[in-house]
Amino acid sequence: MKRIFGKLLIAFGACVICGVLYLNYTTSKINNKMVEDYKETIITSDIKNDEYNLGDVIGVLNIPKIDLEVAIKRGIDNEILKDAVGHFENTSMPGEYGNFAVAGHRAYTSNKFFSNLDELQVGDEINVLSGNEEFKYKVNNIEVVTPDKVDVVDSTDKNKKEITLVTCTPKYIGSHRLIVKGEYIK
């Protein structure tokens, strides 16, 4: 009886691992398709971003230091954050004056979205492709705050172009928010 129970536990564990791997694969595949579709559509035309029918994808976030390239969608609800990062809709758009704020989940089972955001340092580069323009930002502040500190997405200076990236921290717990802020450089 113990042998049968042991084999069942091993089989169950294998199923769980396969399920997690499958979910990571499909999420990655969905995001890669969104990024490629966006780039193809935007780069091959001179039309403005909002004239395309790209669903809710408004751009692509690229952070070279952590090898991240992910689609940015409008909104920050769980359905959006499942396969992309999300733009806080009451904040500025990329390249505009004010603060362009983006939220993303940390995936604890793979190198996905904002999993490695804590590896960024002041001076690192953040790039955003939106429309047919690329906007470059440089990290100038990193902090950890409590979840109720929602003013971190507000613009600190309406005469500056800023970006704020938000995710849960520490890994596996998520009791606080990691905030990475950047200033527009070109």
C-alpha cells in the first residue's frame, strides 16, 4: 500500500510540475506574439499607435539589464497582468510630460515580466517602444513601499518625463511594493 501511495505522490508531483511548465510556456508564447505583432504593425507604417487595431497593447517595454521584453497593455487588472505588464490608465503615456506608470507581476517559477526587477540599479536603462517611437529612460531611484502608498505613480514634476515600474516584493511574499523610477533621456 505504501508503494502505491508513493507512486501516486510522484505522479501527482510530476503533473504539477508539467502544469507549471505548460502555463509558463503558454504565457511566454502569448507575450512574444503580442510583442512581435506590435513591432511588425508599428514599424512598417507611419500611422500613429492609436490608429491601429492592436487590442489593448500600447507598446513594448525593454530592459536590457534583465533581458526583458514584454508587451504593455492598457489597465492593470489581473486579466491583463496575466500575460503582459499594464499601464496605470490615469498616468501619462510614454514620452509625455508627467509619469508613465507600469505594473507587472513577478513569476516565481520562471524568468518572466518583473521577476528580476530587483536586479536593476540606478543608471540602468529602460526602453519603451510606443507608436513608431522609442523612448529611453534611466533609472534614478529604487525604493520599497507599503501597498497603501499609491502616490508613487503620481508625477513628481509635471515638467519632466518619468517612468515608474511597480511590482510586489519580496519574492514569494509580496507584502510590499518595489518601485523603480526613471527619468527620460531621449
